[in-house]
Amino acid sequence: MLKKIFILVMLLAIAGAGLGYYFWRRATQIPAWFEAETSTPSIAPPADFLQEKIRQEIAQKNDGDRQEPVRVTLTEKELGQVLQGEVDRQLKMESIPRLQTQIRGETLEVGTVLDPQMLDNAQLSPGQKRIVDRVLPLLPSQNQPFYVALEGTPQLAAGQLIMTENSRIKIGELSFRIGDMAQRLNIPPEKLNQLLQVNLDELNLQGVQVQDGMMQLEVNP
């Protein structure tokens, strides 16, 4: 997911959004809530973490029924731990960026701070590598990290974590509706949404819901 978002930033630059000083200064602003969390917790495998939560939930119900889906409630930090574990597993890079989540009402924001140089260690397709090689020299600073995030209401479809149509892509202080970015990049919105999906199939999820500052997962035991 993170690598895909970075590629979209590159495409946005090519599409003419402009990477002048003012744009870049706003794009490199890191949210205070992200900076406040400086420690990176030890990450357990997400499937193991959820299985432990499921075991605790079944024990509390005391009915011993492991056939019915179990509803597990995660805090922001616990959700971040699960997503971080999945990104670590799926993203083949030597250095994995720290992923953090913020829940406001029914809106989920998943973000990280990316360093342009991190792509040197990423496994890019030849087409992606050409994009990076073309755009990196245009950036005011190739060593300046910046914040990128997805913000919206999450849904689950065929094991993929997706965002609704009103979701936004955030780059520092800048915010773009997915539909607007798709139009700017001249690609169908559904194609862009497909790029931003996160594969959670191994977690055996049946549903997700954000409510009261928490993430509720319906999981098959």
C-alpha cells in the first residue's frame, strides 16, 4: 500500500499538480498527532495477534462456540499494530516505515512518513522505476520525508480493505479526493481504488466497522 501511494504522488507530480516550494512545504508537514507517537511497538504477526483477541473474546462469552464469527474491538494502536504487521509481511523492503492510525468518529486515517530515498530498497516494476527516475530529480529535496495517508470510511470486499468514494488521499497538509485525483491522473476512479486496496485475506475477516473511536472486526475463528 505504501509503495503504491508513493507512486501515486509521483504520478500526481507528472500530471501537473506542481511541486514548487510552497507545495512542497505543505506536503512535508507532518501531523502533530503522528509526531507525538515516537515509539514503535514490537509487532506480533497480525494473524497471531487477532487469534489471541479471538481467544479472549470466546473466553469472555464462555460458550465455547468457535464456529460463529467473533466480533473483535481494536483501539487505534491495536489496529495500527495489525496493519503494520500486514504491511511488514507484504512490502518487500529493507526498512519498513512506521504506520499509524487515527480514528475520528466513523473516519479512519492510516498514514506514514515516507522518505523518497526509501524506494531505492523497494522492489519496483520497470514501469514504476521509470516514474521514480523521472520525478525524483524534480523534487525540491530528495532527502525530505513527507506524510502520506488514506482517510475515509473503510469497507471490506473479498478480503480487501477498501475506502468509500468520499475517501481522500493526504500528502502533508494537502488533501485530495480520490475522484479528483483520478480525474487529474486521467484514470478511472475504480482503477485508483484498486491501487489503494490492502489485502487482508489471511486474517479471515468477514466485516469491518468504525464506531466510537474503535475498529470492530468480524473475524472467522
